[in-house]
Amino acid sequence: MKILVTGGGGYIGVVLCERLLDAGHTVRVLDRLYWGRAPLAHLRERIELVQEDVRAIGPDVLDGIDGVAHLAGLSNDPTAEYNTEANWQMNADATAHLAAACKQRGIARFSFGSSASIYDGLGDGLFDESAAVQPRGAYSRSKFAAEESLRSLAGDGFHPVILRQGTVYGYSPRMRLDLVVNTFIKDALLRGTLFLHGGGWMWRPLVDVGDVAEAHLRCLEADAGTVSGETFNVVHGNFQIRQLAMLVSGSLSLHERSVRLEDAPLPKINRNYRCTNAKLTAALGFTPHVTVLESIERMLAKLPVKDPAGLAHPRFYNIDWMTLLEDVVATHAGERSIWDATTAASANGAATQRSSAPIL
Ligand SMILES: NC(=O)c1ccc[n+]([C@@H]2O[C@H](COP(=O)([O-])OP(=O)(O)OC[C@H]3O[C@@H](n4cnc5c(N)ncnc54)[C@H](O)[C@@H]3O)[C@@H](O)[C@H]2O)c1
């Protein structure tokens, strides 16, 4: 199949592109490239790259496409809260428009990267996809609205699948260090201390980035009748934050690093929820299997463990990077495009393409 991966230059997107190519599919990426071109450099000869905003895609982008894996948009609570309007446009409206365009063009297969954070606020319990969710934050509300659009469009030859991804861990060529396990590894390497906010008793469903890519691949390839209009959680397991800190500090101690765990006050945004992967296992026989411990070792093998100072760079933290890009553009009163801004903001100057679009 020829698959369009929106957000293919992002943390999950790059790993998904690699997985789709390995499985023999052809890949076109649509991405604004907030993080520049470097994360896709190793795939440059094997993919088509379209630098566009998912809110305003040209009609050609869907030419020849058989399926879409839709990941583009603001991808966490802080960036969604930072600009709630842009978040709604990207995550809710653009998803509805893209799906309607696919249906109209006869593009049958569509997988969507939703979020298990939709379960936050339901109280204690292990939730499945039938739970009556009440998303609270800007991010999870926009994801749920996108889900509702997709469910309403399912049928008449259009087969969207909604994947409620747990918090992701693991290595990607476009690394994020603002996701709990990855953050703990960075803090362990840079500071030797992990902070347990509110004691770290909160629960999170977690999953490895490679397993998320595998879930998208399997849903795009599955028998349409099995997945059409369905919602699946994608989760390896549920963990308390405190437990994750112990897994990271224990792993680091095997690398002769001592890591302290320290109590800290509760943050403003505090999420606590659990959910189960049982439906995905039953429907597609797929259970995310890469453990936190395995993934930590893989990350330690790839990250600059001996010289970790570069891990503090803002490009690894979505909210820091977005605000920095906006500052650069604002400082230069519209002279600077996102690409100039990305270059100016990055020590590596990875992105060079020009565009007149604002940052958010
Ligand atoms: N990483 C997680 O833990 C996690 C968990 C649940 C759901 N998700 C969802 O999975 C998807 C991918 O997440 P990620 O971790 O790879 O995030 P990411 O921020 O690394 O990647 C998002 C990509 O989308 C692109 N993008 C953003 N806005 C765009 C726009 N308007 N037009 C075109 N491209 C745009 C960015 O340039 C980036 O390459 C997101 O939709 C996110 O909400 C992620």
C-alpha cells in the first residue's frame, strides 16, 4: 500500500515510517517539520516528503494514497494548553477534514493516533474502550472530538481505526525527553536525581514506540471488517510513576550510575489513569511486548550516556521548543519563517526549508 503518514517527522512518526517501509509499503510523509528534517535524514531516499500544515493540505497530497496513518498535531497537554485554538484546529478540525477528504476520495484505510489520556478523570479502575469518558484538558478533549468525527464517518468503504496510545517510551531518531520514562533517563544522566511529584503514586498506561508503530501497521493491514470504526487501547502495562523511577534508577545502577529518588510537590497538570489492551489482543492478536526495562537498555545504548549535556537542548521538550520557535519569530516581527526559526533555535541548524506560515 502507499501510506500517507501525517506527523511522520515526529517521535512516533519516524519509527512508524521505518516499520511501514520494512513491511514493504510505500511512504509519503506530510509534516510541518517542527523538529526539522534531520530525524528523517536516514529515510530521505526511501520516502516522499511533503512539507505542509495538516490544517491546509493541498489536494495532491492524497493522490495515489491507499491508507493514512494520522499523527500530526500538538502532542501533549502543555502545548495544547499553550495555544488551545491552534490545538483544536490541528487535533480536532484537521482530523475531521482529512478523514472526510479520504472518504470522498475512496481512501479506505485510516489509523489515528489518539491518546489514553482520554481516561483521565474517571477515578480508580482499569478502563476499556467502552468507558464513558469525560476528557478534561484541551488536549484530550480535542483527541476525543477527533475520535467522534472518525467514528461518525466509518462505513461506506471508509475504515478508520482509533488507537488510544498510552504514554510512549523508547528510542526514536526524533527523540522526545518530555515523556515520563525518557524524562527519568535524561534526569538520571544529567542530574543523578529523579523527582517523585506527589510521591509518584499516579498511574499511567505505557507502551514502547516500536509497539505503537506495530499497532498502526497491523490496523492498516487488518481485515477491514475487524477494525472499521473501532477504538483500541495500545498499552503494554500500567505503572505508577514511582515504579518507573525505580526501574530507571535500577537500570542506571547496572551502568555504575547512582541515582537518587526525591519527593517533590504535585505539578499543576496531574494525570492519573489506567486502561487495558485486552480488546486489541482479542481482535488482532497483538499485545505490545517491549518492556520498560528492555526499552531503557535500548535507549541507554543510543543516547550519549558518557556526555549527556546535549540532552538538555530544548528540541527534546515539545513545549520548550514551541515557545522558543514562537519567540524567535516574534522577535523578528514576521521576517522569520518556521524554518528560519527552527534553524535559529537549533544548535545544529537542522531545518533549512522556507515557509511563511506562523508557528502555531
Ligand atoms: N508520544 C506519546 O506519548 C503519545 C501518546 C498518545 C498519543 N500521542 C499522539 O501521537 C501522535 C504523535 O505523537 P509524537 O509523540 O510523535 O509527537 P511529536 O510532537 O514528536 O510529533 C508530531 C509531528 O506532527 C507534526 N505536526 C504538528 N503539527 C502539525 C501541523 N499542523 N501540520 C503538519 N504537521 C504537524 C510535527 O512537526 C511533528 O513532526 C500525536 O498525535 C500525539 O498526540 C502521542
